Amino acid sequence: MSDSPRPLIIGHRGAPGYRPEHTRSAYRLAFALGVDAVEPDIVATKDGVLVLRHENEISGTTDVAEHPEFADRRTTKVIDGVKLTGWFTEDFTWAELSRLRAIERIPAVRQASASWNGREKILRLRDLIELIDDAGRPLAMVAEIKHATYFAGLGLPLDELVAAELGGWANEDNLIVESFEQTVLGQLRDRGIPGTYVYLVEEAGTPADLVARDGAAARTYAQHLSDDGLAQLGAEVDGVSVNKSLLFSVDGTTNDLVDRAHAAGLQVFCWTLRPENRFLTRRFRRGTRAADFGDWAGEFELIMRTGIDGVFADQPDLALAVREGLF
């Protein structure tokens, strides 16, 4: 990873522009397209198995609703302050989850990917490690730890579980760890897991771990991106990863966030590069159909010209093509 060109092109959950996210085929396709790394989202089962899902609520990414034997598992919970109704990984054993099949999360936008619905089982973290090891070339993992404070409250400490999975595999070059909660990053680093530690930052709101600890006095994501906030992060983590909207000013030009973060000694990543109009900054949209591709190359190029260190992409071949043209 240390010798890879910049910015790193990271297959966001594999290559979910073409296959349902977090599936074996999505990851293998990302490898074949030439990514530098892939990013799994990590949540836990009730028996402590780490599985790869966008969220612990799985009705939008699996066929769980089609399994009558699990109908009574449907429930409503509050996860990091958000009320959700559906089926949750922590209410299933891995043996139960292994009976499910993956589906496309946004089928209205990605109908071709949706044609793969039901073909593949969901994966565990250990399955992805095997896929990376079998890829035939150096690849890194960008491991996103989801809802750590919430899972800890259930007796499922993700720092301990992740450390047990990655401890004998990770090194400084093949692992980046990221989370919207800085607490779990520190816990995992304290457990001796090598790698690059990156703090995820949303457009708005407050980190769940800080809300749990500090209540109304908790520092917001916006405060973390002030000059003082970045300086503090520079002493505690290796990088920040931001919603790409945070790189843009109101007029659609890029701002100085990357430069300010670099000045604080931080690497900078952004998510997520996607070509469809629905996801593009307004000035790069073309036509009125949300699923149509807009001027994705224009947006991707503008982001890469900020000097950013890594980008997450749903169609990684497109991001790789832009990088090749620029660098």
C-alpha cells in the first residue's frame, strides 16, 4: 500500500456499482478492476461473529424478509439516536445469517446489480481476509467499524472482536481502520493492531461515543473540522475521512479542507465517488434521471486535484481511469 499511487482508489464495499455490496463477487470484481484496497463495514452477530453489512439493520441488503422463520425477529430499535425498524444482525447467530442471501441496496438506481439478487451468501470478516490473501497481488483492507458504542452496550466489544480477527494478519501497509467513533480507534490501537487509523466525519451531527460520554456538551463533527479540532485530531489519529460534500463550497468549487487537514499532519480520504446524478454535486448532474450518469469524470477530477490521499468509489474502474489521466 505504501508504494501505491495517490490517491488510493478504494473499492467501497467491493464494487457495488456492479454487484450487490459486500458480496464475494463484488470484492473479486474490485480486485480485477485494479483497486488499491477494499472497504468492508463490520458489524457483529449475537454470538460474536463479525459480518460484512452496510448496517446492522439488514432488511435492505439481504432477503431476510422472505424468510418466514425469521418473521418474529422484526423489531424497532434506536441505533445511535436513530429509530429503525427491521432485522438486526445482533439478533441472529452466524448459523442463522448464513442462510440469507445478499440483495442490491438501491435497486432503482442500480438495476443491473439487482439482477444478482439472491445469488450469494453474506460474508464474514474472515472470508474477506481469505479473499484478499488469495488475490495474487498486494491489497489493503479499509476496515470500517460500525456502531461500536452500541455493540459494546450489548456485550459485543468490537475492538476485542476485531483485534482477534486481524491481530495475526494486519501490518502497517495492509490495514486502515476507520470509524465514526474515535473511542474504538484508540481501543484497537491500544490492543497493538498495526495500521493507519482514520476518523470518519459526517456532514452534521455528533459522534455517538461522545454523546454517550459527554451528553449535550459533546464535540460535533463540525467542531472536529475546525482548525483547533484538526490540530487535536492530528495528535490522536492518522487521518480523517469525510463525506465528499464537505470538500465543496456552495458554488460547487472545492474548499481548503484537504490543505488544512494536511497542515495538521492528517491524511485525508473522502466518500463516496459515484457517477449517477443522484449522488453527484449539483453542478455535475446531467439530465433529470437520478440513475443516469452525469459528469462524473469532472467531479472525480476536481476532488483528486485537491491533493486528497484516498477516495472510496462504487465503480472503482471509473476512479482509476480519472487517476490515470491526472497522474
